[in-house]
Amino acid sequence: MDYTHKPNYFLFAQLLVRHVETYIEKHPDASNAIFDLRDIYELFRQDKASATTNLDGILNIADEYKVETLNGDQPLISRYSIDSQNNSLLIDFNADALEGLKNGKSIIAPDATLHG
């Protein structure tokens, strides 16, 4: 049963990273972001499990997305925390990766085949 849900983790991680990328484009001076978990729920096409119970697993994949920098490929997300009391997700960005992204470097997805 667990195996059948793993592909969704990568899909949702991809959706989340694209959401973060759009946020960075709209807020170029931001070093972090706070997202309402209701927005994440909508982003995940109202998949309640992915926006709640499975969110940490999805974020574990999302924080493996990297950006090419002068210091090698760096993870875009340096830290995240889920604040269930305030219904929010806080994401801190890696400064080098953020700069690389702003300078036109692409986000590098993790190899899904390594997560068997």
C-alpha cells in the first residue's frame, strides 16, 4: 500500500517546489516564506492526507531540490517547519540557491529512482 502512494509524494513535491518558485519570482527579496496550509491543501488538489499527515514526507523530497551555484548544487530549501497551531508552513531558503535562481539557474529535481 505504501508503494502506491510514493509517486504522489514526488508529484506533490514538484507542485510545492513550483509554488515556491513562483513565490520567489513575486517576492525577490524574500529569504523565507510562510504558506497557509489551506493554500497547500488547494495546491495538492484537496488531497487532505498530503496536506496534513503526508506533508512531512513530501517536504523531505522537496528539500532535495537543488539549484546550481558557484559553490556547487545547493538545496533551495534550507529548513522548513509545519506550525499546526497557526495552520502554516514556514520555509527558509538557502541564500546561495536563492541567488542562483534569481540569476537564471534552473531548479534541479532529485532522482526519483533513488527513492525506492
